[in-house]
Amino acid sequence: MTLGIKLLLVFIAFLTVLTVVIGMAFRERKRAREIPEGDLAAQQAADGRVLLTVFSAIIGGMLLTLLTAWLVFF
């Protein structure tokens, strides 16, 4: 497998992570409109799901960066 194909696979993985995060954020935003204003527990749960997804994606991006560096330099 050539370096170009390997980097293309890493790029596709990056786009997949990005798509999941954006989709999750928009889905939670839509759900947040349906939560009554007084339901603090539901609002906090929605915020927690978004934060978990975003921070998981950050760690995934860091791992993709390490994978890219390993593919290019080794």
C-alpha cells in the first residue's frame, strides 16, 4: 500500500469523526429545543452528551495525528 493510499484512509477517518461530531451536535441542539425550560436534569444530560462526543473526537483526532506521523516518518 502506498503512502498516498494510507494518508487517504486517515483523511477519510478524519472526515468520519468530523461528520459524527457535527451530526451529534445538531441532533442534540434539536432535542434541546424540546426540553422544557424547568427541566434542569435533562438540559445537563444533553450538555453532557455533547461534551462527551466533542472530547472523544478530540482524542480521536490526536490519535489520527499520531497515525499520520507514523505513516509519514516510519
